[in-house]
Amino acid sequence: MIRRLHVPLTKPEDVIPHLAKPELHWRAGYSAQELAVVWANAGNDFPAVVRAALKTAPEYAQAELIDGFFEREVDLGTTGRNSQTDLMVVAGLGAELGIIAVEGKVEESFAELIQDWNTTPGKHRRLEHLCSTLQLAPASVADLRYQLLHRTASAIYEAKRYRCRHALMLVHSFSRTHRWFHDFVAFSRAMSMPVEQADRCSPVKLCDGVSLRLAWVADMPRLL
């Protein structure tokens, strides 16, 4: 069961109780803390590097930050754990709304390759469901990272729950070496919406009735 109520955040540290493993994830130079501090310091707007990327997609060019939910759990529609998105943003897109699922990264990977993760009948059923949503062939995703699939599907599911036509899965990276960008590029190509460089939104793909985009934003870590 997912709690739909959320606790207002007045400072970055308010995220800590909602982390899966606070003692592990809330550390200087790690994605949870970097993401919370940068977004909190942006006030009621998008961080500058995110705003610049949004301007490369017409529907997001004038986006307004309406609401943001850190550590947002999303039901993936199959038996198993919910997807826990680092930051789920409800954005104003003119007269309508859009969903932006933000995944923070520093040096962390996107978890296992599908071929290593897909080890039980339950996981296979989940994979088929995610692939159906993303319009991917299950047999073609073995070399992709599992986290990229379920985070992207989460953006679509939240968009449908909010009755939105638009969704964006955005990786906010704080890695000086763009670590794991190649995995993101491979995923974007498999989705037929290639992202070949940072700080730009992908072409659109219609998934389950939602207009989907992908993006990778390259930011600087606070601690060098």
C-alpha cells in the first residue's frame, strides 16, 4: 500500500526519514543529499541546469514547478516492490500538467542488467509488464539496466494517475565523468528516442497514451 499524503519539506534534511537506508544514502557527495540540497536551494523553481534542459522540449520550455515529492513510491502494477523515485515533480505546462520523474546520480549505477536481474517467474512477469508499457520486446532488453525501465515506467504511471498527457524521466547527474551515461544512451536508443548528449531532451515516444521524453542533466557536485 502506498501513502498518498506527503510531509512538507522545509530543509534538505527532511528527506532523511523517507530514504530506504538513511544511514547509507544520506552522505555528502552521494546522490540523495546532492539532489535534495540543489533542488531545495532552487526555491520554488527548477535548478538552472534542469531549466536549461527543459527548454529544449517545446512542451516543457515554460514549465512551472507545482509540486515535488522526494522518495515517491509508485506501484508498478505487478507483485513485488514499488519503484521509489528520488523526486517526482508535478509541473505546470501551460493549461495542463506534466510529470517529471527525477533520478539523482553521482557514481551509483542503474542497478543490475536485466539479464542478471530477471531470475524468477515473478520478475519475468514484471519485465513483460514494463516492456508492454514502454513498447519494448522483452527478449531485446537483456543488456539494459533494470532501474532505467522501472523509473521510466513510473513517470508514465504517475502521469496517467494525474490524468496528464506528458511525462519526462530525467537523470540529474552530479558525476564529473558522466559515469553511467553510456547505459542511459543505450536505453534511450532501445526506446527509439536517442539521447546522444547531456542537457537535452529526447524525441517524443507515445507510451500507453502518454507523450514521453528522456533527458540527462549534467551538474557539478558540491564537494570536489
